[in-house]
Amino acid sequence: MHDNDRTLLVTGATVAAADGTRAEALAVRGGRVLHVGSREDARAALGRVDEEVALDGGVVHPGFVDAHCHPVMYGQALAWVDVRPERVPDLDTLVRVLAEAARELPAGVPLRAFGYEHRRLAERRHPTRHDLDRVAQDREVYVMNASGHGGVVNSASLRLHGITAATAEPEGGRIGRFPDGEPNGELWDAACDLITGPDGIKIGNHGPNFHLDEPEAVLAAQLRHAQDVFLAAGVTTVGDAQASRREMGAYLRLRDAGELRMRVSAYLTSALLDTALDLGLVRALGDDLFRVQGVKFYADGTLGGWTAYFPEGYAADCCHHGQLYHTAEEYAELVARAHRAGLQTATHAQSPHAIGMVLDAVEKAQADLDRPDARHRIEHCGLPTDEQVHRMAALGVVPVMQPQHHLRTGDGTLAAVGDLGHRYNPAGRCADAGVPVVFSSDAPVAPPAPLEAVYAAATRRTVLGTELGDASLRLPVAAGLRAHTADAARALHLEHSVGTLAPGAWADFTVLSADPAQTPAEELRSIAVRETWVGGRRAWAAAGR
């Protein structure tokens, strides 16, 4: 029997139908939803039932869509030393944890770690090369900041890669320095190119370079691990928000081996724009499992690393401004080229200045060539003004936010930018303006945890207990669930095939222990994922099921 003939009947749990109602059963044929309704009607619609799954309660919910994440990087970060704030509260602990990990490595093998947040360290500062020299002086040590936009290396790394006081500041990046001009170990954004090696991926001022290579077998194992974590969170479709040749190769190898079990839409790093256009890539390319959807751009840097661009300076340091990756003119021309070719763009922009730069470029591109449903995206879109939100509505621009960011780092954002930080991720204002806000994790910056994201948007309470802004900025639970399913699918131009259990859509669903739409926001994080199905086949199940 061919897969396109195989039938499946799912009963025993409440089914969340596309129209918001609840039903008894789900009928699937050929991996797609055929009918949602009563058990009798679902069975009758199938005619022949090849497999029947009787669940023991819970809710069959549309698979979550994580429209902005970095699965290959996430798999790599999961293999690195964990130095997140929950594990590493101060620099002495950081050094101890890293030194213990170094003792387990063969001589000369680089030591890599992920997740420190300097504002949540007791010392309230970044580590320096000298701190990391206490870990090792005979191997490279690289500790990536939780933002993913850079981190700190030790002196051995600086020597190996020839980074000295005389090294010029790269366009779109920053080398941290001591007062005497000597590198302090910090490398941000485009400066990360300096440590990828002579044959490593270089992307220049087109984004932060987290594309550190591994042997193919290692990278494949790391991606499989990340995939398992996404599926365990109920995520069935992801948007890779910065794909280089490393990511492309990893996905294609997994797909060819029959091991890619989640759907992937990739956004090529804009460093590959010329290559994509030379190849004639003028629209989404691929199939229902893996596809190239568009191009990823960067306007400014990160709030977490203080590289987001504020021309008037940061509230905590008026002499610090952050950076832009391109001039407004250069950026507008990049967007125009992608727009003319028919590609969707997704631009990282955090500050009001950077968000305005994106909106100006999209407006100009649309004026030159009207594409009524381009759905150009703004990634993160952390601090838009109300006027900019209304411009998004007029231009059809889609903000792709990460509520888990303000949950974890909202207090640091307040310290950095002052009261403006209370507007961080103003999802409620977007909804009021008719802008279909989208939620995502940005993994590895935050783990894939859709119900945590919905909770964070509904409460706007940080891990330290601070409530950000007023009630107008919050997004109710029902809207938050759409932001992580149907609206996220729309951001990927996939609204007819994923993010919903409507007839004709792929049977991508997750089985939850309770109905999130009927659960108070404060209790959402207690809902468990029991199973995750992709295309009518079980892709993951909790232990013991």
C-alpha cells in the first residue's frame, strides 16, 4: 500500500479543530487531514481504517510552528558546555565548570560553551580572555553569549587566529578591547568570522557567524538531537533563520537518509544572495519536508549584547550606540534585489531605528514593484513604536517575536535601554493594529517551548518577577496559540498545509495532557507533550507511551 492511500483514525482525545471548536476524532488519509468530527463521521469518511489510535485523553492540537530558530546551531550548543545562568551564577563558577569539562577533552581539542548572560552573573560583566585563561592556555576556549551574536575567547584563541591590538574592526562587527587597545577576548557579530578558520564559513557584515564546523557525522548527530528536542516540545515545523552551506548540507544529508522528521523552511544568509540569484532561485524551492523559503538579513545587532543600534546611545551608557550591519542605502538595495526576484525577506531588527530602516526599505521596494503578498518579515522586532506597528499593518510586514526573550532577559533590557524596555515584544499592540504577530523560540537562545512562549506573552513577567509594561502589551492565550501555529505557518507561506487541523492540511499534531485554550496562562507550562505526529506518523512519544 502506498503512503498516499494509508488511512489513520485518531480517537480517545479531544481534537482542536481549525475553527476553534472541539471534536471527537481525526481522520487522516495519505498523511493529510481528511475529516475532523464525531467518531462515526470520521470512520465513515475514511471507509477503510488501516490504523486506529485510541488515545487516553488529552488534546490533539495542531503541531506548533517555530518560525525563527537555528536547529543546527541548537544541536551544536546542546553538545557544548552549559553555562546558562541557572547553572553559572558567577565567574568563578564559570571557570570551574569549564575547567572540569576541559579535563575530559583530548589535548588540543577546542572547548566550547554556550549560554552565559553577563547581566545575570554576580560580577555584572562579560568574562575576559584572562578569566578564560584560568581554564586553559594550551587549547582554544570559546564561550558564546546567550544571544548567539558573539562571545569571549581565551588568549590561545586570539594568538591562533592572529587577533591583536592592530587587528582592524570588521565592518558589521566589534572586537572588545581593554583601555590600552589590546583585545579583551570579546568578539561580536561579524567579528566572529575571525575564528572560523581559513576554510570556515565567512559571512562578513551579513550577520553573526555562529557557523562553526564539525565533521559531517558529528553535525548529523547534533541535528538529530536538536530535532528530538523540537518534536518533544510539540514542534512539527521550523523556520531556520540563517542557513549557510553548513545548514544546507546537514538538512539534505538527514533528508536523504530518511531521518528528517520535522518540516524545515530555510532562510539563506544574505551573504548567499548573489549565489541564490545566480542559480535562479526566485521563489521557494523544495518540497513539503525541506525547502528554501527566502533570505535572512540583519539591520542591527542584539539587545543582549548591546549591539542593537541606538543612535542616541544606551540609557545605561550614552556613549555606547551598538551597530548597523549596513548603511540604510546598502540595506535597501539588498532588500530591493531580493524583492524583485520574488524572494521573501526576513530581517533581524531590534531598535526603533533599525525597525524603521526595514520598513523604509520594504516600502521603497513595494513602490518600485508591487508584490501584494510578499510577507516580508521583521525578526525579533523587539522595540517598535506604535507608529511603526501601524506601518507594518499597511505594508503587510510580519513581526516574528520571541516572548521567551523578555521572560529571560527583560530585566537586562530595562537596565540597558531604560523605560523603553517595558515595550519589549509589544505583541498586544500588534494584535490591536491588525498585525498577525508570530511567536518562535530563536533556539538556542531559548529552548523550543511554545507553551512557555504563550505564557510569557500573556503575563509579560520576567524570571525575576518584573512585569513589563501595561496590559495593552499582553497577548491573550488564544491569540498566543495562533501566533505559534496558524499565524506562524502563514509567516512561512504554509498556512494551507501546517499549523492547523483543517481538511487538506498535513496531519501534523501534538497530543497534550490538557487543552491550552482552556488553561489559565499561569498553568500553561505544566501541560505535558505526550506524543508528536508528522504527516500522520508518530515522530516522537514520551517515555513509557
